[in-house]
Amino acid sequence: MDIATLTLLTLAVGPAVAIMAFVYARDKHDREPFGILLVSFFWGCFSVVPAIILETFLPGIIPGSTGSSLISIAIYTFIVIAFSEEFSKFIFLRYYSYKKRSFNEPFDGIIYAIMVGMGFATIENLMYVFGANTPQNQWATAGLRAITAVPAHATFAVVMGYFAGLAKFDKKREKGLLQLGLLLATALHGFYDFFLFQNLTAGLYIGAFISLVVGIRFSFKAMRLHNQRSPFHPDAAAAAAENPPDAFESPHKPS
């Protein structure tokens, strides 16, 4: 492998690695086992497969998903693209990472969702970058996606993971919160793609940028809130020490 290809590969993979490291560093209280994080990432890589299958077959069975009208573009971006990709990622978050014993605080929903989401984004990035038809386009694609598409996928993951973190510790609303996380991640993804795909005016591309900014702002707030909700937070430990549970009360008994 020559230096140019290696550098391009680094530029294609590096943004996802940087985001994973950034979010991992913000898991302040009880960091997750590296092995489970790594497997979550690889499941995220594999989640590209069901997404491609869905994106291939859904246009043929969903009315109005093909065409150049804004309605057709909305159906295509929200359902064919956004739902296919977020649902594919959700499956591996829900049925692998979510079930692990190490998922023991709300922030874990975010870190595991980020690992899955960045696995997906890594493979997608490699496909776009090395699928470009000229070396110039490869470099341009890698540079542009490093500051747009990859961070966007990270915000979709944080949205989904935030609600997974809530669901894990709220059994009464667990199913609804998981579904809400999937729905909102799909909605944010759909808005982002819709403004990029719309053919009305180039000025509306700013909508994708606004969607990205909204997602980033939510992501920082979500990480801060879930860190505060951690049972390992010093304030939580102090509160437990001041108000110890009754000796005959189950620690799992709802309040």
C-alpha cells in the first residue's frame, strides 16, 4: 500500500475513531469493557449489510419513494435511507450491547450507540471515499465527510443511545423509550438527508447544516445529563450514604 492510499485510508477512518475516543473520554464514572465496545463497533460495521438490503428493496414496495418531487424525496430520505440505516444500527444496539451486564448506567446507552454508529459510518465512509471516480474526488469526499456525514452519524447515535440509556432503567416505559429513540434518530437523519437531496434550491442545503448543529448541541447536553444520572456519580453516592435503604427493603424495589 502506497503512502497516498494509506493517508486516504486514515482520513476516511480517522474521524470515526476520533469521535469514539472523544465520547469514551466523557464516560466519567464506570467505563465499559474494551472487548464489548470493540464487538459493538464490528456489529456496527456489519449493520451496513441489512441497511443496503432494505435500501435496495424498499423503493420497490413503498409508493412515492421514487421520483423528483419534494414528497418523493421526503419519503425516500426519511423512510428508505434514514429508517433503513437507523433501524439496522438499532437492531445490534438493542440485541447485543443493550443486554450486556456492563450496561449499568444511563451513559452506557450513548457509548454503545456511538460504537455501533461509528462502525456503520466507517464502512459507509470507506465505500464513498474509495468509490469516488478520481483521486481528487476521493480526497474531496474524505475531507467533506469528515466534517459532515461522520459527525452527523454520531449525533444520530447519541439520540438513539440517550433514550436507550433511559429505557434500560425504566422498565415501565422501556419499550416506548427505545422506540422513541429509534424514531427521533430516524427523524434527525431524515431531515439531514432531505436538505441534501432536495432539488428545489441550493440555499436549502443550509438545512442540513442546521440539523447537524442541532444534533451536536443535543449530543453534548445528552452526555452531560446522563453523566449526572449515573449511580456512580459522587452526588449519587453521597445521597445513598445519607439515606441508606431499609434493611428489609429490596434494592430493586421501585420507589
